Amino acid sequence: MLKKLRLNFSTLFGLSLLVLSLWAIANELREYNYRDILNSLTTIPKSRLNWAIWLTALGYLVMIGYDILGFSYINRSLAWNKIALSNFISSALSNTIGFALLTGSAIRYRFYANWGVSAVAIAQVIAFTNFTFWLGMFVVAGFLFLINPLKIPTQIHLPFATVRPIGVIFLLLVATYLIGSIFIKQPLIIRGREFRFPSFKISLAQIAISSFDWILAAAVFYAVLPANMSLSYLDFLGIYLLAMFAGVVSNVPGGLGVFETIILLILSSKVSAAAILASMLAYRGVYYFLPLLVAAGLLGLYEIKFR
């Protein structure tokens, strides 16, 4: 009963954020119509779209490293092509649909269980990959927020004027994790479950892979931004990470609404909101929906072949 209440609260919280965010976007775009957005969309050069597609492909290739490291962490081997198939489909689904612990985890359980991996080992890999995902965010955002503190829009109602305090918190969490991987060799018992720090080498690999993943994801969006906007990639990376952090924490599918709201609030002073929304549509089409179509096709072929 308690678990059901928690799930309902989480769902209600996510839907509430989605409604509020969509209202904020509608309010921000009230003076524009769909023709402005379509016109802005058609002005994106094909060369930039091609760059976005290649960067997306590289990004999803990097994501395979999450599961490869996960199997290394549990000292279990599995063919790379099987790991790649499971990781790509689960990543494409969880990125687009959201609720990664449910969507991505279900795909991993389905594939890895069919290939003889135990339920306990699968759960360890899932926990490892989800934690690795956050490590990269904390490292990249931590350094950027510290050295180039972005002003937080007042509409977000956070207790900080800039992101620098958030950066300090992120880096302290990463430092604690790295220190633990060096000095804590015995397993920790957290809520009745055993947690074992990976080796320092694996911890560094986690940070490298996840950081590269975040950097590439931001580069996809940056590639389709209006060419006349004077904004460096590093400045945009900080904005992107803040928006993504809010979107992921919200649990709204793909961060839809929350992500867009923060991007619009920060960038609307530099270029028209219609042009920004057009870039967002191009980004979501390339980075989310295109991989989702490929993943759905691969999943269908797998089911036809083996079922």
C-alpha cells in the first residue's frame, strides 16, 4: 500500500510539473504562432542537422560503455553485441519515455535474463548504470557551475542566485565517491542491501564515459541552435545541464516541458522564442525520436526472430 501511494505521488508530482511547465511555455510563446516556429525550423541548415545526427550516433555509442562497465563491476562477461543491443534499446526508450528505472530497467531485464544473467546481477548492472549517468552530470556541471556560474532565472524560485552552490555540492558528492572507492574496501549495508564501491580505475572510467555522454548530448542541441545567436558552447553547456538536471529530477517523460521552460527563460533574451522552440523540436527529433524509431525496429526484429 505504501509503495502504491509513493508511486501515485510520484506520478502526480510529475504530471503537475508537466502541466505547470506547459503553461509557462504557452505564456512565453503567446505572441508567436505555429508559422513562426515552422519558418524557423526550415532555416536550420542541413549541414547542422547532419552534424546533429552524427553526434547523436556517437553519443549512443558512448552509452554502451555504461553497461560494459557494469558487467566489469560485477565481474561478469557477456558478448559486446548483446550488451550494445540491450543498452541502445533501453537508452532510446528511457530517454524518450522517461522513468528510466522502469522503462530502461524492464528492457535490460528482458534481454539479459534471456541470455542467462541472474536477476541479482541484472539489478546490480542497472543500479551501476543509473549511478554512472549521474556521475557525469555532477562532474561536468560541477566544474562549469563553479568556474562560470550561470544566473538562475527568478521564475524557477531556487534559493540560490547563481548555480555556483549547486556546483560545489555536485563536486563534493563526486569527491566523496572517489575517496570511498580508494579507501572503503568492505561492502556497505544500506537499507538491508549490500553496496560495494568499484575500484578507483572503474570509478574514473564511469566519470569519463558519463561526462562524454553529457557533452555530446549538449553538442547535438548546440548544433541546431540559430546560427546568429552569440553563445559559446561552454556557456550553452551550463544552461543545458541546468535544464536537464531539472527535467530528469522532475520525472516528466524526457523532461518535456521542464527542460524547455528553463531553456526559454534563459535564451529568449538572445533570440526569438519561436527560433529556440524550433531548435528544440529539431533536437528532440534527432536525439530522442530518431533513436526511438531505430530501437523500436530492432526490438520488433528481435521479437520476430527469437519468438
